[in-house]
Amino acid sequence: MYLWLNCEGWVRFGPFEWLRFDDDPRTIRDQDGEDVAWFDGADWRTLDDRYQGYQWRNPMITVSSRHPHPARG
């Protein structure tokens, strides 16, 4: 599975064995229970140093590494 997040363009995170959306707190966790992304009240954030400070929107999960809408990716 892959997690896609959008800022100025789509970025793919993964692969993951599985992903889970939790409501309280609003997080996306991987198969090990580790936070992959969390909602800070306005935007989604990630721990990945390459994307520190990014304000992500529109989380999407796919089973393919290919973006489902290539013209938008």
C-alpha cells in the first residue's frame, strides 16, 4: 500500500504492508503502529525530514505505486 499526500503536487510514501486511519488523535499509522502522518488541526504532517514544514492535504491510499490520476500527479 502507498500513502499519497498533496501539497503543491502529489508525493508517494511507502510501500506499507497496511495503513490505518485513527480518529483520536487523527493519525495514519503503519503496520508497526508508527505514525506516518498526523493532522495538526489544519493540515497533515509527516516525520520525513525531506518534507519538514510541508502542509499536506487530501490523503489517499492506493495498492499500486502508480498515481491513480497520472495527469494530476
